[in-house]
Amino acid sequence: MTGLDPASLRPRLPSPLQEVEDERWARRGIRLFLKRDDLIHPDLVGNKWRKLAPNLAAAAGRPILTFGGAYSNHLRATAAAGRLLGLPTVGVVRGEELADRPLNPSLARCVADGMRLHFVDRPTYRRKAEPPVLGTILRAAGAEDAYVVPEGGSNALAVRGCRALGEELRGRADVVATACGTGGTFAGLAAGLGAGQRALGIPVLKGGFLTAEIQALQKAAFGARQGDWTLDDRFHFGGYARTAPELDTFAEDFEKRHGLAVERLYVAKLLYGLVTLVEEGTFPAGTRVAAVVTGAPFTG
């Protein structure tokens, strides 16, 4: 059925690669490019398209159940995909206490797009990957027949889908950098790059656990670790959904310089980290750095 084919949503692929002039890079002899994955699709923005599309195809018309926090970009993207493709969607939301509160703009958007929300307590949410716990959640949500997509959309299918991101950048940059949440986009990106290219990940969560997660995702998707990649854990600004006045000031300045609306929870941290690394002399003169713009600001 055409309506269940993600390609029917007409994504803009490959996404544009745009060079930007910025004296902070130029004075070090470094060229900065933005990989505009935020322009792939107006509703399934950036890496959400790359991770969701293969899972939507695998669902083959079954309802989609997935997980996220109260401000999850992934939940919004899944809800939008369900609306566009005519698929039922269920969002399992972390925090049972939220069930009795007015919906925030992010969750309200999910509901407007037809997603049915199911709130669970935080201890249960932490154990959602355990088969008995997952089974209990599915029964409680009335979604035992659903196709399950993990939090952030990161599974082996998604990682293989994100490999195309690296392939689109082969020969076009020396270092390709992206912000990392659950690690699926980065795992695929690193696998898709060519010889002599390096992937750099900027985690937006604190804890230093992501290296093992990315290795596990690559093993599930490809059988082993793939590509030349490293992480820099210094730029999470306190953890997921955390920002700081310094980060906001930086993002506002970048927006004025380049006319790009900067998403704060991922993209701003990536760009801030890159500016810091440039100032530290991390990249030799002549290096081409491509920053992946994985999303756009949510406007409510």
C-alpha cells in the first residue's frame, strides 16, 4: 500500500551541504560546512526521518508504540509519521505523575497528531527494555499487537538507515560531527563514512556511557564496531534538556551570524563544542569540518 511506504512522504535526500563563513574557523584555516538534515522533511525533521523510515516500513501497517520523555522530539516525529501515513501510534511517556497535569506543548502536539499517550512511573520506564516489563507495558497500553520502536528510535534498523548520512558525506569533509542522544544516528553515520574520514560525537547526556551504547548498536547493525570515531563528553551542559545562559547567548549569536535557527538541546551543544575545539587547536589548518544539523527548534 502506497500510504504505508515512508518514501511516499517525499523526503529531501540527500540533504544539502552548505559552507558557512565564520571567522572563528577561518582564522585557523578551517572550513565549516553544515549538513542540513533539518531540511529533509517538515514534520519528520533530520535524523528522525533517517531512523524512523526503516522502522515504519518494517511495521508494515501495524500500530507503532514507542517511548520518550515529556519533551521528546522522537515522540513528536513518530506521531507526525502516524498522522501522515494513517498509522495508529502510542507514546509511552516517562513520568506517571504527568498523567494528571495539563499537557505541555510537545505532548499536546503528539495528541493533536493522533498519538495515544500512556504514562508510566519512572522505575518501570527504566526497565522498559526487559521483556517481562515491556509485556506489562504493552498490555496496560492496550497495544499488544504494536510494532515497538525503542526510545529515541535507535535500533539496528535505524542505525543502518543512518549509514546513508555518512555515505552522503564521503569525500566532502575530513571530520563529521553530530550531537548524540541515544547514539543511533552517530553509530550509522560513522559506519557510512569513507577511508580517511573521522566522526566526532558530542553527547548531550552526561554519564560517559555512550561509547558502550554505540559499540552495541554497531554490533547489532553491522556485526562489529565500524568507522573511525570518538566522543567528547564535555559539552552536555548538565545533561539532557539542560541548557545554560552561556549556551543561549552562543546560539543567539550563531543565529545572527548565519541566519540559522539553532535547536538548543542538540545542535547548539554541537556547535558550541566545535567552536571550543577550534579554539583549542584540535583541528589542523586545512581541515574540512561538517556539522550535522539534526533538528530544528520546536515552536509549539
